[in-house]
Amino acid sequence: QRLLQEARQTAETAMSLDPDEPLSRFVSGRLCLLDGQVDLAVAHMQAAIATAPNYAGGHYGLGLALYLGKADAEQALAHFDYAVRLNPRNPMIWATYEKQCCAHRFLGQFDEAIIAGMRARSFSNDSFRPHLYLSAALAAGGRLADSKSELRKAHQIQSDLSISFLKEQFSSQHSDVLNDFLGWLRKADLE
């Protein structure tokens, strides 16, 4: 909590020094989202986009706030898609693909979710999350054997992976978003 407060103070200082700098708005929005202040997170992300309409990070951040904070997957998906179009070479684009995967799954667009999840997983990183999001999408799409395989890969990276671990890790997410996600992972036998 102390580190979150320090980060917030730093972001507020940066915003006061240059109110039109979109990165400080993005950081403030992310911190607000982590702290459960969804409306403020949305406002910061909208301000980042207002000052820099082609700032891919701002569109990604607004998508996060809308999806994770308000369970508005449809509007979020439009921002995730736009962030990809604005910056297709972003080295962190896998995170945007992850969230596209989640938003498509939440909307019942399982084929699109699987495609986005596979894109996210294709990037070389040491995170369990791409495998986990793809696992949920595969379960939703009726591909349970593939879903379980992805879940095993996630377990290899994060050995203490469980429903309770995820509830703690993702506690700031909207309950509809979290419950949908965990429900599909339970189908893949995550306990």
C-alpha cells in the first residue's frame, strides 16, 4: 500500500508539471484502477487520449479500465483494437492481445478470443498469464483438452496457480469479469 501511495504521489507530481503529458495520465489511471477507483481511472485514460489521440497506451489503458473496472467488454475491445492498429510493433503488444482475448471471450466471441490468445502466447515471455487467458478461451470454445494443456503450461511457470491465488491477484477486477474468467478455468480443472 505504501508503494502504491508513493507511485501515486509521483504521478500526481508529473501531471502537475505537465498536464498534457499522456504517460503521467496513463500511470495515474492504472494506479487508480488497481486501487478500485474505476471512474477516476477512466477519466485519467480519457484525458491521456484527449491530449494525445494517437497514444496507443492511452487506448490500451482506457480499454483496461472499461473492461476490468466496468465489465464493458464491447467498448474496451474497440480501444484494444485501436491500440494494436496505432502501434503494431509495440514490444508489449502481447498484453493487448491478452486483453482482446479476454474481452472477446466475455462477449461470447470464442473463435476471436482463441485467435487473440494464441497471438499473446506466441510472444516469448515468462508470464503464466498468456497461457491462462488462452486456457479460458479454449474452454469457452469447447476445446477442453487444449484448454487443460495451456493450463498445465501456466502451472509450469506459476506453480502455486489456483482459484484462490487468482482471486487474490485479480481482486480489483469487476466481479462479473473475474467470475466469468474463473468459471472457464474451473472447467479446465483449476482448483
